[in-house]
Amino acid sequence: MKVEFIIVGAGIIGMTTALALCRSGRRVTIIEKNLEKSLKINRVYTLSEKTKLFYEEIELWNEIQEINNLDGMSICYRNFEKNNILSFIRRNNNNIGYIAQSKNIILALKEKLDKQKNFSLIDKCTISNIEDFKNSVKIKTDTNIEIEGKYLISCEGSNSKIKKDINVKNIYDDYKSRALVFNIEHNLSNNNTAHQIFLESGPIAFLPINNNNFSMVVSVKNKFLSDENFSKENICFYLEKISCGKFGEIKLMGEISSFNLMGFDSEKYKLNNILFVGDSAHGVHPLAGMGLNLGVSDIIEIMKTIDSKKKCVGSKNFFSAYARRQKIINKNARQQLKFIEKIYSIENSIVKNIIQITMRNIQKSNYIKSSIVKHANNNLNFF
């Protein structure tokens, strides 16, 4: 079988890449280890305005069910008291961000891709062999299927098998923290507002699924993991306490999943005709919900490259500019988030006073607040 692009991984980034390429007339094949399992995974994502505009461009946005357009967002320092809050409100077309569930994004992508005549998906297999030639890549699956493409795109996530096979390493940044992810129900309305509270133990994100349910991402530094506040039995009481009862009684919905927090940059975004995109290329702290958005920015840059050089697709250097640019941009985004998390977790009276004074001054300036929202909605890219 011959195609133009072979994509490994049928997650959101893999399918988004495939849909964008198919719509530009490229022939695409996705190789997936276990599609059924992938479709069952459900996480809550924050989507930026830049991501929304790209999904509108590829005619996906209106197909995604239950997208929540946030009415507000607040950044809190240590608790939800008024003097410690920096608040943002959606006005006219000045959108703050969106909340969507991964299952709804995946289902919309799959439905769109199933209608593409230049698309195919090979399920229940992995790559067993890669041959990288001057102007193409040839792969063989563990089910003995051979495919030749102009490019191979890894969208497998941080534990990319392709990277291991071709010896491309990640440069890790250990946050020495663990993330706790779960959903809660509460009896007082959240007014469709997201909240990010910075504690000494780490940041906590409240992402509204609807007016009475939050998806929670609790980052806990390792030295605080033994704190009983973060146990399954006490976590809801602790959230009620730090939120000053703002959401009333809180109940845990389902189980708590957890994972170690590690930021990383791939040492290479491209090796000959093999590209790394999304979580295969980079990982950031979850405090601003930027992970998926940065992956979409990768895809946007790939499509810009293709659209500007349509006659040259196939060269091993075709995506060199993508690799250079996105490596710099994503590293910069990771460092921005790391700096914010580090500063806000310092327990020092002088630093605390500086942070509180700065937040109060920013709260008075609609221009600065608008600039912060604009920067976040551009996926932390200054350019």
C-alpha cells in the first residue's frame, strides 16, 4: 500500500492531523494499537480560541457535542477570598476558552474521517519495522501489512515506540509532583466559571462541565502527597475549605486517577521523513490546560508548510522549518508554565506580598487582563 502520510496513533491529535491532511487532498492512513480502548477514554480538555478557529476551518467544531463556552475564569491565590482573586469575564466576542470532553471530540473526528475517501485506518496493530529512505518511509506492522508513505507522523504520546526504535530521546523536566484527576458534583452553581487556585502544594484547576459539575486537576508536589487532605476520603472536604464554601456541598463522582507530572521536549521534532507531533514531541504542566492546544498548534504549522509549498512535498527537509519553529515555541510555553507554577508555590512573606499586590493591580486593568486572555488563546505563542 502507498500513501502520502502514515500516522501512528488514533487519539485526538492523530485524528485531527489526519482530517486536516485529508481535507487538503492528501492520502492518509492511521495505524492504531487499540481503537476500541482509545474511544472509551474520556478526559476533559480546555480548548483555546486558536484551537476553535482551526477546528472551524476543518469543519469539525460544530460537530463536537456539548462544548462549554466559559462565561468566566478566576485565578486564586491560596483561597477564594475576594482580595486574592484575579477574575476574567467573557464580553461580546472576547471569549475566554472552552471546555469539551475527549470522547465527544474523538467521535466527531471519527465520523468526519469515515466520510473521507482518501483515508484508511488499520486497527489492532503496531509497527514492527521502519525503513527510512531519501524521499519516503516504509513500515511493516506486526500483522505483516506493508505501507510506504512520503512521511511517517508519530502521534503516539510521550512513550512513543517510534522514538525508541529510531533512538530519538526526550529531554525531561521532572516537576516532582503528581496529578490527581477526578470529577465532582456540587449543589451551588459554578456560574460556568473555571477556577485555578495556587497553593503551596501545587495548583488546582476547577473546570466546569456544567453548572453543578467540575472536572478537577489537582497537582500535588511529592512532599505533600502524604497529606491526608488529598486522600479519597478527605479531598471533597478540603475542596470545600479552600473554595470558602463557594460551591456548597461537594461530592466525589467516580474514582480518582493519578499520574506523575513530567514536562519534556523531544530532542528532535523531525528525523528525515519522520515527524513528531503533539504529546510525542512535548509535554507541559497541566495548570493552564495547554497540552492539547499546543498539539493543535503543531498541526496548524504543518498545514501552513504544506499549503505554502505544495509542489515540494516529499523532500526530507520539507518540514525542517516546522521542526525548528515548534521546538522553540513549545519549549518557551513549557518554561512559561513552569515559571508561573514555581513562583506561585513559593511560601515566602515577601514573595506573597508581591504576588498579591501584582494581582490587585492587574485586576484593575482591563487592558492587561485582555492581553493575558489573548496570549492564552494564542496557545502561549508570542508571535
